[in-house]
Amino acid sequence: MPIWIDDPADPALLDYVGLTDVALRRRTEPERGLYIAESDKVIRRALAAGHRPRSFLMAERWLTDLADLVSWAESSGIPVYVGTHRIIEDLTGFHLHRGALASMQRPELPAVGSVLAAARRVVVLEDIVDHTNVGAIFRSAAALGVDAVLVTPRCADPLYRRSIRVSMGTVFQVPWTRIDPWPGGVELLRDNGFHVAAMALSDDSVSLDELAAAPPERLAVVMGTEGDGLSTRTVASADSVVRIPMAGGVDSLNVAAASAVAMWALRGAPQGLADGAG
């Protein structure tokens, strides 16, 4: 049976406390081995990827709309907490209008080598700190045939609630892991047969069109943090530096937009293999 809640301070609900506090969640979620999935679609994609729920939290009306999930949770011994919108808002810090939340067990990240083994097109996210951008890049990666995503140690968490939501749950279907150290990891990519292309403005950069016309067989495209772009060490370590041709006096795009443009230029066969760099 669903567990009705009337006290947002109930210790059983600790997973859901203060979900809008980015600093708190950045610290507590990895430490406690959890992440939060929001909305029916995202939760179902997480479950389809084999992730294990710790509990569910929803308003009363969703007991009917999500009846199959509720029934499965009950038969599996997973708590389903139900409360008024006011109680849930007091608990989480925001108005829940996307159906449900699930506290999910954070999966163990795979080794870089295993993620790269079957990949031909990889995107590396260097120190991208905005969770919206991270989620948007994952969604583009899933849609445009990227085989894997690598994130550097200081990059925002792809499993943060907002990243997951913006990605529409595609963060669960694109293989990814953290690459550490960085930019020392450039050598690891090269050792695995990848041409490393840094997206940056420099005097020796080549056009995205030029590289896409004669792409390497295995390619890792490195996208830089908002504002500052890629570090000078990363640019110096790369095999090539690539720019997107611009018009209208514009010199750069938002990193999520730039990554989508590069992925589109490198799209390949229907099975998801891309064919160029940017």
C-alpha cells in the first residue's frame, strides 16, 4: 500500500529534501549513492536501463495514472510515498507537476576503456558546469548517433535532476563515464585509436566542413566550458582544432548548440555511426 506522508521532516524522506539546492545535492547525492529521476518518461527510461529505485514520491492523483509502476513497486517491496502538493513542495523545494519522483540507486560508472571499446564517435565535455547544457548535449548525442560521452572531473553531474530532465532521460541510453585525469586523458583517447579534435577558435583551426569531408575512423570531439571554452593545455594536446564557420559577426555559439551542430555535421549511417569531426 502507498505510504501517506504528512510530515516533510520524516527521516524516511531524506532522499527528497531540498532538491532545488544544487550545492547540497552535488555533495549528498554521489555520497549517498543516489540520484533523483523526475517524470513518468524519465523514470521509465531509468528502469528500462536497469537502474534500481530506492523509493517513489508522488501526489495522490498519480496513483491512478502510474498504476502499473505503483503495482510493480509494491510487489517489489519498494516504498511509494504519497502526499499533498503542499507537503511535497515543502519537502523538495518546488512544485511537482511532472507526475512523480524516484530516488534511484546510482550505478557504478564503467571504465573509460569499456566505454570506448565499440565507439567510433565520442564527445568529451570539459568542465561544463551548467546542468541544462549537459542534459541538452546528451539529448543531441542520443539523437545524432554519438556512441559515447566522456565528462571531465569538474564537469557537472549528468545524473543531476535537471540534467536528466533536460536530456529527456537519454542520459540513460548513451554510454558515458568520467575521464580522469584531464587533459592527461587525451593520451588515453589517442592510445585507443581516436583522433582528438578540440572545438576552439585559434589561428590554426580548420573548418568543421573541412574535417567532416575527410573524417578519421575514430574521433573524439572535445567541447569546452561555458564562457572560457577549452583550456590551453587541452587545445595544445589535441590532434586538430576545429571551428564552426560563422556569419553575421558571431564568433561562437552556446556549447549545447555548438555540440549539436558538430554532431549533425558528423552524422553517419542509420545504425548510429558518425563520420566526421567538429
